[in-house]
Amino acid sequence: AGKTTTMKMICGIVRPTRGRIFVDGFDVSKEPLAVKARLGYVPDRPHLYERLTAEEYMYFIAGLFKIPKQTGIKKTRELLELFGLGHVQTHLIESFSHGMKQRLVMASVFLHEPKLMIVDEPMVGLDPRGARLLKDVLRQQAQERGLAILLSTHTLEVADEVCDQVAVIRHGRLIAQGTPAELREQTGQEGRRLEEVFLQL
């Protein structure tokens, strides 16, 4: 469909063949560092420095974003607790399950308080409790901080539960966009699951 490619273009990892992308008014191609300072990216398969502990990894990320040391220490504690990793903050990442690694990456992305968060298939490998925690944190950050979140998912229940706007992409083309209720209305699927809407589209 082109979801991951689109996300990588927004992050400046893949160069678009045509067109321009702006994040908070900054051109991704011309001002990549200004864009990266304003966004957080959680790939579908995060790669971590597994010989670091969770808190060492968080300090490393804080350093990349030039967060003052004391602020970085304070935020690290808060975020690791928020994501249920406070009890393993001094453990090596190599001992973590996939779900724990996913939560660690998510915690690290919030360190610099991005304006846009790009999350590719965030629920993959998470247990039900971890998935619920992640949905709650994303909702809370969007409502309290005005954080914009671009999330891709194959799990339509997640889109229905978390997203204010849903876009359906097929073969690189946007074929539908709107609130879940608007998409149901457009396809005559009122009261049906979003999966039925998707299949109709």
C-alpha cells in the first residue's frame, strides 16, 4: 500500500521521487534536522543497542536531542514508570521481550516531546495489557499536549478505537479518508465494524 514508505519519507529516511513534505512548516528535504527535532518515529521493528540497560538507552537518546542531564534523568524515570519498565530500568535490553523493547522505544520517543509522532504497526508483539497501555498513552498525549500522531495498522479495531481520522491506502493511492463514522456512512455500513467498511472500500 505504501504506508511504511510514506512514513519513512516523512522522517527523511527515504527521499521522495516527487512532491514536498512539510512538518510543522519545515521542508523535510531542505531542513531535515529541524524536522527530526520535531518528530518521533517508532518503526515496526525497532533496533536497539542491546548491551545497554534501559536507562542507559534513554540517556543516550536524551543526549542526541541535547536534553539537559538532570531533565533527562527525571524524564527517564517518569517515562520508564509510565510504560511499565521502572522495575527493569537497570537490566540489559537483550533480556527484554519484544513487547518490552517496543515499550522502551515508545518511552524514548517521548523524551524530547515531539510535535508529530509516527508509529508503524505499534501493537505487533504487545500483550493485551501492553496494547491497552499504549493506546491510553497515545490518546492522553494527543488530548493533553496536542500531539499529532500518524499511526499505521492492519488491525482495524485499533484504528477504530484510537484514531480521529482514518485514511485507507491501496496500491499507493488514498482511496478514502474521514472519521470512522464518516467512512461507515459513505459505505452504507452504519453500526458495522470498521473491517466491513474496509472490505466495502
